[in-house]
Amino acid sequence: MSYYKNQALFPAYRPRRLRSKSALRELVRETTLSPSDFIWPIFVMDGEDSTLPIPSMPGISRHTIDRLPGLAATAKSLGIQAICIFPYTEPSLKTEDCREAWAANNLTNRAIRSIKEAEPEVLVMTDIALDPYNINGHDGIVKDGQVINDETVEALVKMGAAQASAGADILGPSDMMDGRIGALRTMLEQNGSHNVCILSYSAKFSSSLYSPFRDAVGASNVLVGDKNTYQLDSANSDEAMRMIARDIAEGADMIMVKPGMPYLDICYRAKMQFSVPTFAYQVSGEYAMIQAASNQKYVDETKIMFESLLAFKRAGCDGILTYFAPKAAEILNS
């Protein structure tokens, strides 16, 4: 019996015919990857002409700002269209009010200017959340043990204004505060930054997969409590759809699902329901697990890397924020 209308029956229909040769498989492949699908996350630190490996993320390092032009040139040569900046803020600059987050010459804003001056065609995306600057390690301002929403949004708007002024192309609010997208969009319009895009982390779940990232930005040892009062419960997919709908209504141009592979159902639902540019963040824990399994020879790193990246595209994502970006792009180009 045919499973599809007008489909021939065996032996006239032999699906393996189209799998019999590599060229045939490529000819009929439904999902493809390109270097332009990737956003490359880069960790930035103070100093000169230095890199510092991150132990929990094998192969990933923090870089000083003077190395960013070279990395941006690499991105351009590989066909990677966008770099996302994540700062490692010195502990002495972390405060209760997080004021370093919107300082004109903070690490992120200097990094933005460095990349845009060297490679203006490479898009620069930023992270908008207070955890790299917060003495409590939270994405928002903490008072009496509670993360305060509205005061945090005011801080995020100042942070976004400073980043846009420095030349950022894409703002990435990852904080999950209520109302921050509308407030950021209003600020951008009032400041004349009409073409600065917002890629909102609309569906950011409370996850154990963020731990290596927190090491990378120096937030692990300072985090007080957890982030369950603002990040989504991993059991809730309908709530994720409501958050995405809200952010689009408030002015988000694109949306992000984070983490990635454990939430492919959210990626698929988001793309099918809203038909807006949809991205996934293959987070630090996902990267670290692949590296750990590869180092133990349990899996082939290159094969599992591409299998995981294709899964995002197959689920409907337009692009992926991934630490594998330069390696994957280099292989795709070759």
C-alpha cells in the first residue's frame, strides 16, 4: 500500500535508488548548511596580544581586543556573516547596580568598535544581560534577594543604547525580563538607530547546559541562587510560544531558542507558528559534551558536529549561534 498519494509501489518504487550514489544523495538533499548560517560567539577579555583557553570548553579561548580584527578577517574569509561578543569582566568592575554594562568604553563596546573599524561588513551582535557585570551573577539587578524586573529593563536600555552607539548591528537581549524588547525598540527608534536589529532570546530556558559559558564570562563563582524566576521552565512549550509572540509584537526582528538540541521541538513550533527568522544557540554545554565524547573516541567530532548543525536547520532554524562556526565553515568551504 502506498503511503503517499500517487506514489508507486515496490518494486517500481525503490527509495534506495536515490541513496545509491553520493552525487544522487547530494542532489536530493532536503536540508543544507552554509557558512552564512552561522553566528560565531567570541569571548573577549582585557589585556594585550593574548588568548586564554577555557578549560570547560576545549578549543575555545578568551581573546584580547587587539586580536579581534584578525578573527573578524577570518570570519569574513570563511563566509561567516556575524560575530557575537561576550565579555569577561574583571571582578573589580562587578557591582550591585551593574553600571559597567553601559559604560561607553567597557570591554564590549571597545570590541564592537575594533571589529567594525577593521571589517565593517562583518555583523557584530551583542549580548544584553547584566550577569557579566553583576556582583550577584544574575541577568538582572538584585534587591533583597529578588531580581527586580523594571529597574533591570531601565539598565538594559542604557546598555543597548551604548552598544548601538558603538556600532553594534544586532542587539541580543538574553535576560528574559518582561517588557525589555518594547523598551529597547522604543529607545532605538528615538535615538535614530532604525536599522539596528533585535535578535531576542525569546525562548531561553533554565538549563544546566549553561555552566561552561558561565565559566567563560566569570559568572559561575558569583551566582547567588538560580535563574528560575526569569528563565523558562524546560517543561513548558506553550509558554515559550507566548514569549515569542510577545517579543515579536514588541519589535523583535528575529527570535532565538536557547539551548538548542534539547529544544528542537520549540524551534520547529516557532518557525511553523510565526514564520519569522528563527535561530538556535548551540550552547556551551552542548559543545562541551560533543568535545568530551570526541576526546574519548566515542563519536567522530566532525560527523556529530554536522549532524547536530543540520538538526537545527531541519527543525526550521534560519541560523545557528555555534562555537563550531569556524571549523564547520572551513570544512564546508573545502
